[in-house]
Amino acid sequence: MDWLYRTSVISGPVPVVLTILGVLGGVWLLSGKPRWFYRYAIPVCGVAALVIMVAAWILVEKVIVPFPDPIAISIYVWIGFAVYGLLLLGPRIKAGGSIASAVLSVVAALLMVLTAAVQINLEFSAYPTVGIVLGHDDFDRIELADVPGPTDPVISGDPTDSVWKAPEDMPNRGRVTTLPVPGAISGFTARDAEVYLPPSYFTNPRPLLPVLVLMAGQPGSPQDWLQGGKIAATMDSFAREHSGLSPIVVMADATGTQFANPLCTDSPAGNVATYLAKDLPAAVTSAFQVDTDPKAWAIGGLSYGGTCSLQMATNFPEIYPTFLDFSGQVEPSLGDRQRTVDQIFGGNEAAFEKVNPMDIMANRKFPDSAGIVVVGTDDNDFKSGQQKIYDAAKAAGMNVKYLELPGAHSFVVWSAAMKQELEWLSQRMGLIG
């Protein structure tokens, strides 16, 4: 079954074939012959699907506004496509008049829904393979209780690879475990973190390894970097080229729930900043044997997580002197500044500016900080903001890099950026020379 689990659903023949089948399914559902069907059923279902699509757009983009950035219109179009297929199903079964026709109609409607799902997934590349769609992990898991405890001695050096030699019995892959991170200081209620431990962590003595904190977007979860980002495979590949060495990766929850948007700050919506600055490092250093030197810690993320990484790097540079801002916003937002200030900061503009990275960088220098600012070449909603962030960070004295990679607002860009910059990051964190 491995070949099936590894089959891509975002490239190659699968999305093309499924899209063709979905279109053929739509043709079948439109092919009823009774006069009432093409005079009434087809247009009425079409209008109903359009109304539902527009209503969804108004509700999400204008009323509830659960996300800080607009969802691509194509997403709503594909939702409308799926709804049209489902609305046509009943009339088409009635028009067909046979069991065989009814079965074909059900299959056709399901193909339209599947096609819509495939096309929406292509926007974000959140589920890149069949295995991930089916919930099959393509990495090795280990229970937290089974993770080996501290070794004595521990191997450390500057850089670590200058004093490290991998033992013959070292595993050839890292492992992923789940770490509860209570908000002991912040009071923030977060979902469990996922932690990648490289092969060298399972040796005795082990090297003292740096820590990379990664955050997902919004909506999102700590599992996103494992699924869409395939971070375990990226780290395993890096470790194979560096004698089992790679950063420990902590995939942390910076929102609390799938759809929450607490803006990665301390507010009535949740003390996320304190959680990431104090609770998370305390939990990680308690559970694992890691390098506690701040230069060995970095924070990064995608979209909301990218914005959050810059917030932490500018508000807590002594804890996170290195950041990875992948397709983040120019400033934390609930959709617009006024709404953000009113709802999160009680209308206090000065309170917002006090924690807003762009305002902080305009008034403070960060000679010891460094970061990478990444955006997709086709990500028109975020590109100008990322350019502004890079310029501001550079003017604030940071050692920053700006990258535009092929793609839009998806893991196609974020996974490629991680692979490309992992060498730089590991040098920055003192892991390799």
C-alpha cells in the first residue's frame, strides 16, 4: 500500500483525472431529457447554488470575518460547483427513471464534490498525498513516555558538527511525539504540540540540539506542518546529510482552536505571547534535553504563524533572536486595523502600536536578530506586505533575507522555503559550520 499512500494529489495525473471525472459527472447530471428537467430543474438548482455561494462569501468575508485575509474567490466557485451537483442529484434521479441511472447520478454528484475538494486542496496543498488524506502518518511516532531521558555526558561544540560523530547504531529516521504544553504562567489553553526529534537525539551520548518552534496558519493546527508541510521528511533528509543532526522541531499551537484568531498577543482573547515566550520554552526544556542558549532557538510559521513569528522576534528578541516569516501579514489583523484595535486592544491604538512589529522596528534596533521573509511569486495578497516587512527589518539592523519562491499562499512555497533555508538556519543556530 505504500505506493498508494505516497501518490500525490496535488501534482501528477491524479488531480487532472479527478477533475475530468468531476466535469463528466456534471455533464451527466445536466443530461436529463424530460422537459421539466432542463426548463426548471437545471436553472433553479443553478440559481440556488449561486445564492448559496454568494451567501457564504458575504457571511465569511463581510459578517463573521473569521480569517484576517480574504479567501480566494476560486474557493467559493468550487464550493458552488459542489453544491450545484448535490442540488441536481434529486431531480436527475427522478428524471432518469431507473436504478442504473440513479446509481450513476449519485456517483456523478460525488465526483463533483470530490473534484471541488481536490481543487480547494490545490490552493493550499494542505493534503499532498493519498496517505495524508486517509490519515496515514508517513513518519515514525513515539510515545512521550518512551522518549529516552537525558544522557550524561552530552556532546556540545560550536558548531556541534565539529565535535559530533554519529554512532553505528543511530536510527536512520527521526521520530515524532506529542507534548502537552499547559499555560501555567499565561493561562492560555492550547492544543498539544507535536515534536520532531532527529535521529541523533536517540543516541547515547547525544548532541545538544537547537530548537525550532513552528506555527501553523489560521485556520490551522500543530499537525499542519506534519501533514501539508511534511516537515518530518524534510528534517530526516537534512539529518541524513549531516550525520543525524537537525534542529528539534516543536510544532506549537498559537491559536487555541482551529478557527480562533487571538493575534499572537496578550489580550482578552488569550495570552498567546506569554504562552510562547514562557510556557512553551519551559515545557520543552523540561521534557527534552536541548540547547537552552537563546542563539539556539528560532521561531517560524506560515501565514498567521509567520506574522506571529515576527511578533515574537520583535517583542521577545532575547528568547527568539531568529525568525522565519513565511507569507505573514504586514501587521496582526482581524481584517482591518480599526476592527483589530477595537476588539483586541479595547480601542487603544497606542497599545496596538506597542506590540506591532512594524511600529517596534521603526523605533528600535535589533543588531543580534536575524530572519527570513518568504512569499510566493503568485501570492499577490501578501507580497507587498512581505516586502515592507523585509525593508523594515533591514532598517532595524536585522540580518534578514527576502525570498520569492514559485507558488501562491500554500505549502508549495512554505515547504520549499524550509528545505532551501534549513542549512542557513542550522548554521545560525550553531548546529553546523
